[in-house]
Amino acid sequence: MLGERGTFSRIGFIVAAAGSAIGLGNIWKFPYITYANQGGSFVLIYLAAVVLIGAPIMIAEILIGRRTKKSPVGAFLELGKEVVGGRLWSAVGVLGVAAGFIILSYYSVVAGWTVYYFGRCLYWSATGFTAEIASGLGDAFGTFLANGALQVAFHAFFMLTTMVVISLGVQKGIERVTKTLMPVLFSLLALLCVVSVWSPGFQQAIGYLFHVGPIGRDGVLEAVGQAFFSLSLGMGAIITYGSYISRRVSIPRDAAFICALDTLIAMMASVVMFSIIFSVPEAERASQFTKSAVILFTTLPRMFYELPGGVLFAPLFYLLVAFAALTSTISLLEVVVSYFIDQRGWNRVRATFGVGSLVFLAGVGSALSFGASAGLSGWAPLGERNAGVFGVLDYLAANWLLPMGGLFIALFCGWFLSNRLTREELSQSGGYAGLHAAWKFLVRVVCPLAIAWIIAAVAGGKAFN
Ligand code: TRP
């Protein structure tokens, strides 16, 4: 049984985990939340959240996965046996599998948009991007969103691509694909960053990102929630990947590297986006960016085509975002699939296509909730702010499931696993003296308190997505 499980190479693990972390959360969500929170201070608090909450929980997840060589449910079953609570701990794993299923179902829909816009840009680049197209971008996006057939088709395409990769297995599928895509993504983004230096808005963009100003409580909450989502924490995705690595890997070093890379990409994406945003004259900007969440699909194409080389960079950019999304959907599907492989004894191909088809079907609800179906779009059990199937699911997953999962993972490592066990895992391949104690303090005290505070705030009615 053990021998049949896949294994990552050392680099393979880092690249796959970074690929999971780097996704729409970095390129789409981070810049728009940062913009909505007026930059500077938000970025600082986000960085603090990554270091004080994200990194320790990332270490905790890798540790749990590698120790047990099992996906979340099996991992908690095994480790839970020896501590108070016993089998009950497997509920944390079940919560994770459910969260993976839910997040993937709607994430794949947005991922499909990036593929669609890649195609559109190819077309515009070939046939010419006219002023007429430029002025109609917002309406075109709305029309696309409300087109049920297109929404479902691109969601299906994205799910199918994800399934093919997962069906090929850990090394031949996940590792090979992420190793190919991540360097391409990084190079493209670096190229765009360099190009943006010459855009008129570059200086202002940098100033906006790094100035320090006042920040509200809401901004602090959003920063912490974003850290969870962006680092793929709180639902066992990193536990699952951690279960495919060897004893020789240094957990703290790899975790630090993955967190740093994820943050770097979010910052690079922000530099690119803000350079474009600030290249728009101030008077126009206010009216154009009121709905910052849709910048990526409405204003951005026009900005690209105004830039020198836009014919090239516009399609490249959407291709890059699609790649980033794919390496994230891969990790989401792997969590659910590995549960059926490890706990139910299914073979990989059957688990992949069985589970993947169900996720696809579940996602159709989200795909039709952008106007195609009035009932699904208007469904608002949680209030108007999170209307529609997509809005409801994203709200539940990001604001409840991930922080709850993170809380239990931190508590489990901080209070239930023995010091002997955790120290043993952390000190392999050269741990630093004192590192274990510092990490233990973070997962024991700092993370639980911070997360409990978020959950209390969310319960008090504040959504932070
Ligand atoms: N981190 C990814 C992003 O930033 C999304 C993602 C992939 C994710 N796997 C996850 C989020 C697991 C939460 C949990 O886009």
C-alpha cells in the first residue's frame, strides 16, 4: 500500500506546493483587495499574517502529511489515535475534503474565464483591437457572464484539463506539469513587471504599494483571510502534498521558501496591475475602478492594448493566469481524489474521473449564477452581499471552512501532538536550535488567538473576501 503512493522529488514538492499556493488568489484577488484597502499598510499586515500565521500553519500541514504519509482524513485518524479526541480528529480531514470539493467547484468557473480571455485576446491581437471593442469591454464581460452555455463549457474544459493531469499521478502528472508551468509563469510575470517600469503609472504604483497609512479593522481581517486562501492553507491541500515527500526534506526551510515565493508573485502581480491602473488619468480612474474585482476582465485588456507590445502581452498575460489557476485546481482535486484512493481503496483513474465529474456538476450551479439563471444568481440565503451560488460558496469556504480548518490544525499541533514528535519532524535535515520552540509557541498561542478573533469577527457579520 505504502509503496504504491507517489513521491515528489525535493524540488518537485516545492514547485507543486508553490503552484498550489500561487493562483487566482495572487493575481486576481490580492491586487484588488490591496487596491480596495488603499495599499501600503494592508500589504504590511498581509506580510505579518504570512509570517506569523501562514508560515507556522504551512509547517504544521507539511509535518502532518509527511509524518503519516496519508491524505487529511487518514492522517488525522492515525495521529488522532494517540491523543485525546481520538477518531474525532478525522472530522478535520473530512471538513478539508468537503472544502476542497466546494472551492474547486467554483474556482474552476473563474479559471475558465481566464482561458476564454486568452482566446479572446488571441483573436483581438490577430484581427485588431478597435476603440469600439475597448469601450464595450464591460458590457462584453457581462454578456459573457450571462451566457450559460459558455460558462459551463469553459468550466468543463478546465475541470477536464485538471482531471487529465491528476489521473497521470503524483510524479508523472502533478510534478511534471507544475515543473513545466511554474517557470513559464514566473518568467512571464517577471517580463510584465519589467515592461511595466516604463508605463506612466509605475512610480505611483510603487508608492501606493509601499506607503504606510492608516488601516481599519476590516483591512486587518481581510489580510489574514487572504493569507489563508493564498497559501492554500486550512483544508489539507498542503497535508496531501506533504504526504508525498521524503524524510530528507527540511520542513521549515521548504515552508519558508513556498511562503516567500507566493508573496513575491502576489507583489509582482500587484506591480503589474497597479502600473496599469495608475496609467489611467485620475479623473477616469475613480469611475472605472469602483468595481475593482472585475478589473482583470474589463479594464485590463484595454490597458494592455494601449501599451507597446500589447498585442503580445495581452494573450500572454491571460495564459499566465490560466497556468497559475491550473496548478491550483490540481491541488484542490488531489485532496479529494487522494481521500478516495487512501481511505476507500479506489484506483487513481476511477477516483479522478468519478470525483472530477461530480465537482464539475456541482460547479454548474456556480457557472450559471452570474446571470444565466435568475434563480441561481439571485439566491441569497446569506444576504444580498453574497448573492448567487458562487457568492454563497465562496463566502462559506473562505470565511468559515478555511479559518476553522486552520484553527484545528494549529490546535492539534500546538496542544495535542507531543513535543517529541514535532521536534523530530522539524529537526530533520538541519533544523535551527530554537526554531521548534518558536514554532510551537506560534501554533499554540498566536495562531489560535488570531484565528479565533477572525471567526468571531465573521460571526459578527464581517465577510472578508
Ligand atoms: N491558493 C490558491 C490561490 O491563491 C487557491 C487554492 C488552491 C486554495 N488550493 C487551495 C485555497 C486550498 C485554499 C485551500 O489561488
